[in-house]
Amino acid sequence: MRHLPIVVTLLLMSITTAVQAQPLDEKQLRKFLDPIQFGELDISPNGKYLSFIQRDDEKNTLIVMDLATMKPTASVKYGEKGKTKRLNICCTRWISDELLSYSTTRKLGTLEGEGRTGHMFFLTPDGKRNDQIWTAYGNYENNSSKRGRLYKGFASLISVLEDDPNHVMLFVRSWESRPYLVTMKVSNGDTSSFRSLPENTTGVWGARKLKEAQSRSAVDLLVMTSSRDNDENYLMSEKGGDWKPFSLTMEGFDGPWQPQSLTADFLIATAQPDDSPNAPTHVLRYDRANGVWEDVFKVGFATIDRVITNDDGDLSRVYYVSDKPRIAFFDDTDALNQVGQFFVDNYENYEISIVGATTDKQRAVISVGSSAELPEFFIFDGVNNSVRFLLGASSAMEGIALSKAQYFAYENSDGVTIPGWFQPAPGNKPAPLIVDIHGGPHGPFMQYGFNSGWHVFNQMGYSVYAPNFRGSGGYGENFEKSGYMLWGTGMIDDMQQGAKALVDAGLVDSSMICAYGGSYGGYGTAQSLVRHPDFYDCGIVIAGFFDVEALKRDSDIGERFSGRAYMQEVVGDDIATLRSISPIRNLGKINAPILLLHGKKDERTPYSGAVDMVAALEKTDIDLEYKYYAKEGHGNRKMENRIDEWQRIGAFLQRVRATASMRENSVTAAGE
């Protein structure tokens, strides 16, 4: 009894400490959840106009502005009423001095992003022309009269032809025949066939200039094809000749490779020397005249954002992220590289990108941002040798102290380096940890940059660890494939071992560690509670799945052969194995509280799976909170539902944190 006053005091202190981190209110959440006001800035080839997209409550408006007067000359808006309510403008690109192209996307669940619709438009800077020149169903040979051959398929703009201002080139993926290249007349959208492509072509390089060739067919092209087994092959056609296999033939490089650009003189590619998960990435150059490969730059085990070539087709600069954002420059005569170097020298450890430039490179738009600062845009004037501020992506975060993400990598128990990001809560003391598990899982990865969710967690008093576990994209084909068949085992262990490495380093408060994620991240959260029940204190599952058998059977992934082949390759079909990695079949191993949130219209991870999981959990003594959202798909899209979701997350974490603090202090007091 003599310890009772001490216990009570400690409990009161712990409760006081726990409630210091409050869930954010609606006003605060609106700032964080949709902070970007301006994006996709670009400058016209002659430098007369600036184009950008203005966002307002997820409704995009494309604006063209006269740079001399800074006054708008045209605007286009979708996403308000009727047939365009679910559409957004995206993917702008200047075709010429007086013509801008844009496309539209269809709003999907936030975990899916926005899906391209197949619609493409041409807009003049004065707004007098705003023509749809490609539809989701294809385009006619005679576009204006809707006559002639109908080119069916999804078109993407692959080349603004440098020596033919009257045409552009499109890559068309047809659902009825093999894909093909077409040229389109920019004045009216009339389309003509340029060349048919090999079956199952998925990528095309080349065709920047046409008039230099003796005929349209006499153009060098490199294509990537994919087999039914998802194997990738490359075929080259030189001067309109037959398609012949083309491969990387360089001593010391036996691993995967990827073309970046093809011109008359050079092929630029990225490659890995071997098949190890942590194999470094190199930038290679193939001298076509001499048939010689050269290792130009060792990027290392890192993520390549873009590889830029100069006017001659040679390597100019490489944007990549290792422990921080970096740019490697290779052409001292390129005026844009001189501009880029200026910003690198003056904005150390920032993410810098030249997002648009005039044809003569005398004007350029540069983006500067970080994980703690939304992008700001500057304009370079080469004539006056000056740089001035243009606009910021948003003013929403002004006056709010934000943390920066830190690169954090460790070597797992299998000897593989696992990269990731650690973003501590504001303050100098270790805070409880959220392990943010990304979706996909193959292809997507945790990228460097401003992450709204991480900052919301920070503001609530939690640090965030975002691991790029085996299977993640971004670090090369080897690293991605190293996660195949490890969905519920090795990949889950990578997440836990990384969090433990942070604990061992003294960077987090180990009294509360929670897993969180959406889609595969939701599954990864539930499976983490199964596989590491004594490590995690809670799990937050957004649009997750819980039975891998059911996912293969019911998800829209299985509606296409490619989706079924993908699932076969990454998880297999052994029933015993699939059940062993399905959380719903292993609930007896879970100790921690769970918050489950799911949209009723979700087709990727079907709502029925969440209902089954909730029903199964309610038969146990596991602490469960859940909420279903009507008319929401794979991740909440409506702002009111996103706010509700995050407020539930905040309240759930606050409750778990208070319970964990009381439990820990009770144990401490009892031992005194």
C-alpha cells in the first residue's frame, strides 16, 4: 500500500504526457491533406507563356499566363459537374510556341491515384482553340470529319518532332491489334500510320527527327516487348529495316538494363552489373557508329529519377536520390547545367529540378523543395543573367515547424541493405514510432519529398519510419524481384528489423510502435501483428486485404491475364503457403489493437474481405475499431472522409498511447 501514491502520481503524469499529442482538427488537416495549390509548371518554347495547374479541393484548373504581364490568357477546368465531375487535367506539354497539349485523368481511390482516361487535347495560349484530338476509343484518320481508318487504342505522346513542327508522334496501344506508331497533324488532329510495331510492344525510343531520313520508314527505333511470362526483350530497327534482337553486351554487366534514350549517335541506358539485390546502378552509353559500350557514371544503390540528354543525344545530367537528392552534371556547355549547378550550390540538400526551358535555353523554370518545404519555383533569365522567384506551390504550411526526412538504411538478417526514410517528430526527444508500409508492393516505393501523412503523424507527436523493404521499386529490378514470394515473411521482417534498428540506435521511444499502411501496406500491417506480435503495439489498416487466396480470386487484379500472371509470379499458388501468410487465418497470434478503415466500393482489395476480417475479429478478444466508408473506393477520395479517417487515426493512437504509458508506468512503479 505504501507504493499507491507513487503509482497514482505516475499514472497521472503518464496521462498528462499522452494527451499532449492531440489529433489534428479539421482546419489543420485540410492544410496538410491537400497542400499543393500550384504544380506542373512549364514554359513555352519561345519563353512567352507560362503554363501551370492550379488545385482547389482536388479540382484542377489549367492556366496559361503571359510572362511579360503575368496575366492569364487562357484557362480550362474540369471536375465540377456532369460528365467531367470525376475528371482532372494532367500531363501538360508544350507542342510549339502557340500550342499546348494536355490529357485528363479519372479520379480513383487515393491509393490508386488517378487513372489516365485516354482523352488528349490541344489548347492555344489565347484559349480560342481547345480541341479534343484523341478519345478513349481512338481517333479517325480524318479527325475533323470522323472518317477513314479508326486507330483504336490508348495513345501517349512520345515525341514532339524537332524538324517537323506540323506533326507529333504518338504511341498507340491497341486492344484489337498489335501496337503502332502514328503521326498526328497538329492543326486538325488528322492521324496517319507511321509504322506498325512488334506484338506486345510496351516501350519505344527514338524518332526525334523525321525529315533527315530518306523516308518515314527509314527511322531508327528501339522497342521493348513483354512476353506472357513478363520477360522483357529489346528489338532494334535501323533505317526502317527488320526488327532484330538488341542486348547489352558489355563486359562486367550481366544484370538487367533499361534504355533511356536513342538518337542517331548514342543509346543511353541504365544497368546493373549483376543480379544481387543491392547491385549498383550505372549509366552506360552506346556509341552506335563504333558499336562500343562505355560505363559513364556509377550511380550506386540509389533511385534514378531522370536521365537527361543534350541536343546531340549525349548524356547531360542525371537526377537521382541516394542518401539525399542529387544531380550529376556531364556537359559543361549546356546552359541548363550551369543553372542547375547554381541552385545545387545555393540550396544544399534540397530537391532541385529544371522543370521547363525554352528552345534556346535562355529561360528556364526551376523547382526547389524538400521533405519539409513544399516546392518553390524560380525563373532563370539567361539574357539578363538573373534568377527571380516565380511562385510557391502553396502557402498552406507557412509558420508551421516541420521535420525533415533522414535517410536510414540497415543490413537485414539476410545480408541485404534495406533503405528507407526516418522523419522524427518535432523536438529533441525520441518519440513513439509509426512504421509506414507502402502499397504495391512491387513498383511503388517510399520516395524522398514532402509527405503529408508523415507530417500529420509528426504533428500528433509521432516519428515515422518508411522502409523500402525487399520488393520495393525504385532501386532496380534486382531489389524489386528479391521480394517475390516473400509477401508475408521476409518483406514483413524487413519492416520490423528496420524499426528495431531505430530502437537500438536510440532514435525512438520504444514504449509504442505501431504499423500503418494502405493496400498491400494494410495487409503488411495486419501481417506484422501476426508475425511480430510482441513488437508492435497497434496496427492501422487502410483498404487492406487479409486472405491472399481471396485476393487472387476477387480483386480486379485478376481480371486481366497480366494481373493473374503477376500474382502467380509474386505469391504463387501453393494453398498451404497462401493460408500461412493470410492474417485472417492466423488471428490467434495477434495481441495488439487494430483500427480498420475501408471503402465499400473498393475493387482492388474488395470490401467483402474487410467484412470477413471484422466478423472474424469480433469473435476474438482483440481490441478492434473499424469504419466503412460509403461510395469510396481504394482509399478515401472525399475530403470529409479523409478528415474523418485521420481524426479516427489520431484518437486511436492517443488511446493506445495512453494505455501503453499507463501499463509501462505501472510496471515501473510496481518494481520500486
